[in-house]
Amino acid sequence: MRSIEPTEQDYAALERTLLARAAAEDRRRTLQRRVTIIGAIGLVGVAGMGAAWAVLANPVLRDNAAYCYSEPDPNSAFVTAGAPAAEAPDGTIRLQEADALDMCAAVWRIGAVGPHATQPPVDGIEYEIPPLEACLRLDGVTAVFPNEQREAHEPFCRRLGLAPND
């Protein structure tokens, strides 16, 4: 008759198996903890850089330029339009005030952005300007989007994840 009691070799094999599993589990948890810590540090770094970008955006760009988007989507193609500059009699350069919607309308008119966009724009050809809506990006620069559906200003900007430009 055979005994159901494990032998010394069975106990030794069981011990080796349990120790190997425990060591593997310990390595897995250590690796998982390291990956989590490194990921958290990276996320904090990226968030810090994003905050710095928003706070430190060039004031001239915020006040005298606009991003003109080709579609009502912040990930769509865009061009940057800036206010014209003029030289004062004393030799200083002064930026002339320009409305973001007017700047982007001009960009749409010449075909630099939109469905007929060509780089550089073709002289003498003018394109239709869609209804445009101005929103405010996180960095403080005005973003102008086509609003073909004529959606109300505030819901339009909020849907894009941007603030209304009052």
C-alpha cells in the first residue's frame, strides 16, 4: 500500500516551487512599482512644462496674433496670423491693433487655410470666408475656427475644450 504522505523530495520540490514563485512575484511587483513611479514623474514633468508654456506664452503673440484653424477642431491644420507692424518716426516698431477674426478672415480669403489651402497662396484668387468663431487657448492666444453650423459662441468654444474669447 502506498502512503499519501509526501516524501522529503516532494517537500523540497514544493519548497523550490514556492520560493521561485515568490521571487518572480517580488520581481514583478518591484518592476511594476518602478514603472508607476517613473510614469508619475514623467506626467508631473509634462504637466509642469505645459503650465510653464501657458504662463510664459509670449505676450506679443497673445495680444497681436491668432491661430486660424481650417476646421472646428484644435487638432486641425492652422496658420498663425499676426498684426501688421509699423515703424514710428523715432525708429521704434509698433504693432498695429488688429482683430483676430479680421486677421483670420484675410487668411481664409487668400486661401492660406481651409479646404482650398495652398502654400504659398495664389495671387488674385479669393475664397469664400465661412462664419468664424474666436476662442481662447490655454496659452492665452486667440484661436479662430470656422463655425459652419453657426453654433452659439460659448457652447462652440466649450465643445472644443477652449474658453470663449470675450
